Amino acid sequence: MIVVALLLGALALWGASRLTWYAEFRDGGVRGTLLHRETGEERATALVPLALLALAGVAGTVATGGWARRVLGIVLALAGAAAVWTGVDGVRFTGWVAGLPVTQMLLGRGLAVLGGILVAAGGLAAVKGAGTAARLGTRYAAPATRKKARDPDAELWEALSEGEDPTDGRGRHSE
């Protein structure tokens, strides 16, 4: 859930950076009136770095656990809030002129807001599940630092993979 939210958020932020965010007609002198466009990347330069931060957050949430995942989750939640603010900051609903790409401008900002919400949700989910979610490498942790499985069938398989005979009450074999 965390990984999917962060990936979709990064994709939405990157897509928003490619769409038109601002357009106006300008006097082009001899060429007449020209339509001037600015993409999300030109208008809000934080979009691509926020998308890259969300992608890095995927690796970070998979590789970390505990307090490190909580800190990362807080950073991602703040990045998501920044993306939402970037999407809504500067929106004007007055002065629309026929011929402007209004739909693309609203879609670009809407994608930024959606991406920010997804990144923030992924960050908050990482904070909430920091202590319970599995992290990379826990299966191969030393037996003393690893929690025992509570499922009896899983305990039998774990004992076999550690070289113990689960049917023998003595524990590890000394062959």
C-alpha cells in the first residue's frame, strides 16, 4: 500500500510537471498575438524533485524499519503537503479567455494535488506501520534478534530452515 501510493504519487507529480500550468496571449509584434505557455516544470520547479523524493521514499520504506521509517514517513508527508500547496498556489478562476488550454492547466494542477495527497498518504502510512511492517532483510536476521513466528506450521518450517529438528524436543542438533 505504501509503495503503490508513493509510486502513483511520483508518477502524478512527474505528469503534472509536463502539462501546461500557465498560458496567456502575448503580442508577438509582426507575427501577431501568440499563445505563451509554461509547463509545470517551468512554473513550479519543485515538482520533479518531489517526484524523485517519492521514488527514493519507496526504497527507503522497504529498506528501513522502526524510527528510521518514521522519520522518512514524516519527510514524505511534508513533501506531499508541499506538492499539494504547489498545485493550489496561484490558481486563478477569473480572466479565462477563449483559446487558452484551461483544461490542461487545471489537469496539471489537479495531478499535482493528487500526487501530493498520495505521497502524503504513503508517508503517513509509513509512520503508522513503522513498527509492524516487514523490512528488507528481516528474514535473514540473527535468530536471537528475530521474533519467533506465532503460526505453528510456520514455526516448524522456520525450525527446519535453521537446522533444528522440530519433532525433537531438544532443539538444535549437535552432529
